[in-house]
Amino acid sequence: MGTTARSVRSLAAALFASTAAIVSVTQHASAQSVCFGDITGDGLIEGADLAKALSAWGACPANACGADLTGDGIVNAVDIAEMFARWGFCAPTVSLTIPANGPVGGGTVLTIRGQAFNSVTSVTIGGVPATGVTVVNQTTITVVTPRNSAGVKPVAVTTPGGTATLSTGFRYANPTWFTVLEQSPDPAVVTNDSLRQSIAAAGFPWRVRDSGSGIEMVLIPAGTFQMGCTAPANLWPCQERELPVYTATLTNSIYVGRYEVTQGQWTARMGSNPSYYQPANGFTQNLNRPVESITYFQVQQFMTTTALRFLTEAEWEFACRAGTTTAYHGGPGFPNGSGSDQQLAVIAWAPGSSGIPQTVGTKAANAFGLHDMLGNVFEWVRDWDGTYPSTPQINPLGPSAGFARVLRGGSHTGYEPIDGFPARSSARQYYFPEYGSSNIGFRVARTP
């Protein structure tokens, strides 16, 4: 084998030195998802790769042999020449940053995903060096963002193999639309240490008040979760509308209304109160009940006047679950969530606990500090109604068109407007955007 190997090396060197055509044979190399010629997958083309190629010398299945760089079903001198032409560190790639935004003051812990992150020499964001560069593995590094001006900035990763740049890598924001109520998450509210760390890593204040509407909001960090019916309630199996369960990744931190929008907040902005539950219909005046009987289009008008927005369905479920995978989000005595229908009353105004909508925030919050995510009134979200995808999604938005919009969260009645079942984290309803109902309200969101 030693004599054969030396002969092959000599032949390969001669081919590489004298035959330019061989060096340029594989134009498909740039389209490969991994470094072309890196048979071992360690981000380097070196002796270990050459040894594997030599040990595979001869015929092999087309496109199924790692050493067959030309894809012709044979490992020969042409493949070895291709390997020598790319000898050394692989060129890096950058495909994704999490989170995708942070404050202009810097300090956000940023995860960068890509390939061939061997011996990273520098990471810059908008041309400014990042700090705390840590190579987690060949596909992941973490850094701390530097101070920068507002706007979208490129993220550049440099290794001995070259520099890779993601032009829309990170957006610096300079929020002026809120006043800070609490900078750091209150451990008495956000009791989960992992969630507190994620909120702090996003780099924005935890609890704020929107200056235009007076609505209190809390920060929900970016993250990945299993969306759909990951677990049924005790008495209610998973429904077809909640399946299949799929992986959803949200790359942006967002602010979410801590409570459902109230009758008082709506009236202050829109000038009148459309709600059914008010004195005109025989009910006690309570402007701290959630506003209801509003159409999707009316809510759109509210969003326009306040510069706030709907949550997407994925954002809503991520915010509701707050790290849980159970039917119901956590509460006092069950911080990791619950599948018990009896415990639902602790966190939700649901059937059996209320006949009408109640003052917002009077049931226990979830681990993000959000109240009434389950029960009280259904909440309009952005998405058109439709079936779930079966593959992982990044920032899913649902169908591009439809005839009904999604409702989330359940209500005090539980079984309306259409085809209802209990108010669990994954439960989905739909309703027609031109109609309102006395058990449909909404919650607001805003991207920092």
C-alpha cells in the first residue's frame, strides 16, 4: 500500500501542477452544503481526508462515496487533485443569527449558525469587532454584540479559510416608544432561571409601558419550541387542527401586552366602547374587563393608531407556553405546566369559573408574566386559518390568504364561536374577520 500511495501522490501532484482542467473540473463544488473535499467533516482538508480518499481508491457508488469528489463513481487521481487544490481550512459560511435584533448599546449574546467555524479569528457586526467570541462547535459560535448605530448590520466571521458575511445579520434597535418599568425580570414573576437568562440575553428591558397607548408589555425572547398539541389535557385528546406538531423557531424578541386590551384602553384610543359587557346591557361598569365584540378589521385600526401589531400564531403559542410542553402553561404549584383540567381554574377564567369576562390580570400569570393567555376572551392573532406544516419553520406566518382568522386562548364560555374545546396552549379556533363576538378580544405586540 505504501508504494501504491506514493505513486498515487506523485501522479496527483503532477496532475495538479500541470493540468489546469483537472483543478477546475468540479464547478458543482461551490453548491455543496459542506466543504468540498472535507471528508471527515472537521472543517479542514488535510492528511486525514487524503488517507480516507486513498483507502477508498477505485469504484464506488455514484454520489454515495465521500471520496468521489467528481461524482463519476470512481475515486482516482482526479479526485485527489481536487482535494489538493482545496487543501487547508474550509471557507466558512454564515446562515442564521439568533436573536436577529438587539439594542444599540450592545451586550446581546448572539448565536451565529453556519459551517466551518474552525479557529475563528474575528467576528464583526457592522464592521465593529464583537467580544466574547466562543466556538461552540463547527456550526455554532456565540459572541456579545458591540455598541453600534441603529439599523441592519452585516455579520462577518473570519477564519483561516476566509471570511463569510451575512448581510442582514443583525438589526440594532433604539426604542423610544416606551418607558421602562423594570429593567430585569422579577424572579418572583419569572421564576424559571433559564427564561430569565434568555430575557436578559435579549438585551432589552423586561417590563415596559407603551407611551402611545399606556399598555404594559413584557419582553418575550427569541427561541425554538414544539408547536401544536404536544400533550392532551386529561379529558380532551389532541384535535386534528392542532397537528402535526412541528418545530418553530422565532428569531426576534418581541414585546407582548401583559394583559388583554381592556375596555378602558380601547375607549381612550378609539373614542367609544363596543363591548357587550357594559351597563347599557345590564352589566356593572368595569373598564378593566377585556374589550370584546370587536372585529379583526376594527383591531387592525387600533393597531394602526398605536403602531402596535398582532402576534403571529407561533408567537402567541410560544409566549403562552413559556417553556412548557403540557396542555396548560404553568402556575402556582405547577411551574412546569399541567394536563389537569381541574388546575385550569388557577390560571384561566374558563367554563365553570366565570359566566362573563372578568377584570384582566386576576388569575395567575404564566412564567413570562403574561396573564389571561388562557380563558377570559379569545384573542385575534395575525394568521389566516389553515393546516400546520410538517417540516420545521422559521418565523412561521401561516397561509398567505384565507377566509377566516385564527383565534387563540379560549374564553370564559369555551365552546364558541366555532367547534370549540378547552383553552389549552395549543388549542386553535377561527372566526370571520368581518364579525365580532362577545367572547373575542385581543392582545398587542411590538418588535423592539
